[in-house]
Amino acid sequence: AIRVAQRIVKARQLDVYGVGGSALTALETEARLYRIGINVHTWAEVHNGLTSAAILDNRSVAIGISNTGRTDETIQMLSVAKASGAYTVAITGNPDSPLARIADDVLIAASPDGYLQPADLSARHCQLFVVDLIYLLVAQSNFDRTTRLLAASGAAVAPRRRPMRGVAMPRSVARPATAKLSKEPSEL
């Protein structure tokens, strides 16, 4: 995960591919990383994803997310990204899958059988755990920039937040929070 985070930090662009339930995880990846200054785009529709993958280069990173690692559209998008020169990553529960075989690096997001049903829900929890780990590693790589960007985005939306009805919020909660992240990856 550290190597993946380092490549993301240096990339000119990050594409994240996911279809079905994995598309939700891809969107969460975008939501987290965009707020800390990463040029990230999510593609759940194969035509748009293939178009973006075709224009990536060796300064780009592409992540394909699929629990089974057998989702044809995700495999196609990651394959085109790799052929374009991008550094490719698979987030999957199956390290022997076609998706894992084409990726430069594989991050395993496996859930025990029967953990949560339906199966896609348990897969999503594991995928989000991996995404959160990547996010924290990227965020810690430039802590000052991360805290500045998180504070700016928090301040931008603060006027739109409303307190819950009938609940008096303490002043400390009503003010935008400043991001508090550890500076040391070893504290994970």
C-alpha cells in the first residue's frame, strides 16, 4: 500500500475503475483523494473509462476495483490503462484473478465467506478499508498541504451545514473542524 500511495502522490492523474458495487467504492476513493489535491477521476461506464484509460501515460496511475477480479469491464479498462503506460493497481478479493494478473500491484480486500450478506456488502467494507489505508498514506505524504486543503474544503461547506432540529450544538461542534491526521505512517 505504501508503494501505491507514493505513486499516487507523484501521478499527474489517477483513474479509478469499478462497476456495480465496486463503482461505489471507486466513488468513495475519488471523494477522499480529490479533497486532498489528487487529480482523480472515477469511471463506472466502460466507454468513458476506456477513453480515459487510452490517454493515460507513465505519469498516471490506474486502479481497478472488483471483488471477484473477474468483472470484464474493469479488466478491459485496467488493461487499456496498462497498455497506455500507466502504473496499474488491482483492489480485489482474489489474488489469482484476471484483474490481479494484469496489475502491477495487487491490494487484497478479501472478506470471509458469509461475513455480511449480501456478499457485495462485505466486499465493500473490505474495499473501503483498503481505500482508507491508501487515503491516509497519501494524506500523510504532505501533511501540511493535506491539512490546508481539508480546512479549505471544510470552510467552503460550513455555511451550508445546519444543526439538527431540537439539538443544541456546542460551539466547538458548530465550527468547521480542522483535520487531525498523524504525521507518521508508522502510527497506522
